Amino acid sequence: MASGSEARLVWVAEEFLLEAKIAPWSELPLWIPDSDPDSAGFSTFNCDKAISAGLAFRPLADTVRDTLAWEATRPADHEWCAGLKPEREAELLQAWRK
């Protein structure tokens, strides 16, 4: 694994996140609920034309490594503005498993 982490991905239902009052885009960056009519199609697009013109995708492992290298340049006490706090994440995972 490119990150060196032993983290495991856990998929949870959108309804669970909404009931838990998780803020889309800020507490879970890049998550926009499919059920929200105001953001319907937000992350849906057709990139066939770009691909046929030569668009290339870099390997995910490269993106992970580069992002972690950038993150390592941040001050140790840097406070992130988005994402779940570890305690909240643990609480949600425990509730999801019940």
C-alpha cells in the first residue's frame, strides 16, 4: 500500500451518514449525497472526449505518495479545516457496526 497505512475502507449507507448529521463536503470531503436534488449530477460527467483526445490518469499510488509527501511539509500542529475528527469517526464506525 502506497500510504504505509493499515487503514481499512468501510462503506456505510448514505442514510446512516445523513441521520448522523455528517456534513457533506466538509466532514467527508468529496462526498455529496446522491439523494440531494440540489446537487444531482454534481460528480457525474462524461470524459470520453478527453480520453479519446489522450487524457491519461496517473496511478492512484502516485497521488497518495505525493499527497502524503506534501502533507509532511505542513507544520506538526496544523489544524485541518475539513474531515471528521478521529473521535467522531470512531464513534460513527462503532454505531455502524451495531
